[in-house]
Amino acid sequence: EVVMTQSPATLSVSPGERATLSCRASQSINGNLAWYQQKPGQAPRLLIYGDFTRAAGVPDRFSGSGSGTEFTLTISSLQSEDFAVYYCQQYNNWPPLTFGGGTKVEIK
Amino acid sequence: QVQLQESGPGLVKPSGTLSLTCVVSGGSISSSNWWSWVRQPPGKGLEWIGEIFHSGGTHYSPSLKSRVTISVDKSKNQFSLNLNSLTAADTAVYYCASLDFGGWLDYWGQGILVTVSS
């Protein structure tokens, strides 16, 4: 089973600033990674999948990058609606699907 | 656009069985997608439970495999989750989701909180 580790657990950022979230896999996952956003009381929402493709309706301030075992989600200029918890998920060695523990992006 | 809706009891007793159903609308359960269950204990992260294809093929989480059954009813365009031998650790919000054949969860239900308590 591929273990996914996200850092930091909490990221404090001011509106308008850039946020960089990290996700590490315990073995190479060949870019087979998805990112999700979850707001309180809501289901997760798919943000990025495949070759760092944004899901429908996701603003272009969200971007994904990385390879091998190290991946990054970047939010270029944080808006108020972006404060949420973000999860990465690998699907290279599936089943099982495995998620990272999440990064909470909070207002500084 | 595909929509999913979970239903089932919100309270179940320890050692009992959790039974949830997910109705799919706006698309066919016989599409190329897998259909998945994910849970989230209060204040914690996401845990994949398992998945089913419309043909009935299944995959389960190794940690839950001995207690989980996922089934599909194509006539009703729905799939179901059974989880037995419940403990308080199974208390969670349970989500059903559409799993694209590529491996990402593209549509989610709103989730249902299931509490295991006597």
C-alpha cells in the first residue's frame, strides 16, 4: 500500500498570497495523483487529476506539479473561498486508493 | 452531471451492521466508472472503503475487507455498502462517490453521518 504524507498539517496564509502544499508518496506513483478541496460540512471536491488537469470549474489559480514521489499544489493568490482542507490521493497502485492526511489552509 | 445521494440509518448499535445505499442520478451506473465508498471520522481525514463495477466486480480496503460488502442494483441505478461487527471507531461520515476509470473520485454524495452507539 502506498502511504501518502502531506505537509504542513496547517498552513496560515494571508488573502492574496501564494500557498504551496506538499504531498509525498512512499514510492513512485508516476504522476497518478489527484487533489481535493473540502470545506466544513461539505463533501470533498475534485480539483486536479491526471497530468495536472484542473477539474471543470476550478479556477486557474490552482495548479499541480511534481513527479515520482514529490508533488505540490499551488494556489497562486488565495481568495477567501480557498480557505479549506486539501487532500492528495494516489491511484497508481490501486486498489487500494490512498489519501494523504490533509493540509488545512487557514487565514493568517 | 452525475449526482449521488446516500441514505440509511444515522445510528447503529455496536456489533451491528451498517447498511447504506447510494442512488445515482444524471448518469448510468452501467457506465465505465467504478462506484466507491469513502468515510471520514469526525475531525479526521478520508479513508477509502472499497469500490464496485456494474458487473459486480469489487475491491476492498485491506483493513476493512473482512467486514465489508459492496453490491450493485443496476435496475435501481444504485449501489450499497454493508459493514458489520461495528465499533465506535466506525463512527464517521460515509460518502459515496463516482470513481473515474482513471482513478480519481469525480462526483461525491453529500455524505451521511453514521454514529455507532448503544
